[in-house]
Amino acid sequence: MSIGLSYSFHKTVYGYRKAKNDTGLYKESNQWETMRKFFLGLEYTISKKWNLAANWNHIISESNNDDESFYMYDYTLNSYSLGTSYKF
């Protein structure tokens, strides 16, 4: 069995764009966004030719922009996958 684990962090600060409140009015501060990603992958060898794999991705996105009329800035996303592979 093999295990993969990773974490990443990304932050964007828009020096030219003001953040908005939930009514669409501009705030005093510039807009920023962060994204944190967690990944866990498991792979299990059944035989020389067959493998099983399972993955989990967890993404957390946050922003000081409260106006989500067009885009969603604050969200949490979980995605799961399960599969098999055959080498020939």
C-alpha cells in the first residue's frame, strides 16, 4: 500500500480592486482571497497487474468580498474518487 498526502496554500491580494459588502457597496479594504487544499491518496496493489486507488480532495476558499451575486468566494468542497487500474 502507498499513501500520498499534500497541502497547499495560495493567497491573492488585489491591490487595485476594493472588496464589496453583501449589498454590493465597496469596502475600504482591497479584496483578497485564500485557498487551502488538502489531498489524501491511497493505492493498494492487488496483484502484479491490478491496483485499487482512493482519493480525497478537500478545498477551503475564503475572501473578504461578501458580494456573491455573480461568483461564490467562500466555500468548502470535498471530492472523492475510487478506482482500479490494470497494467497490460
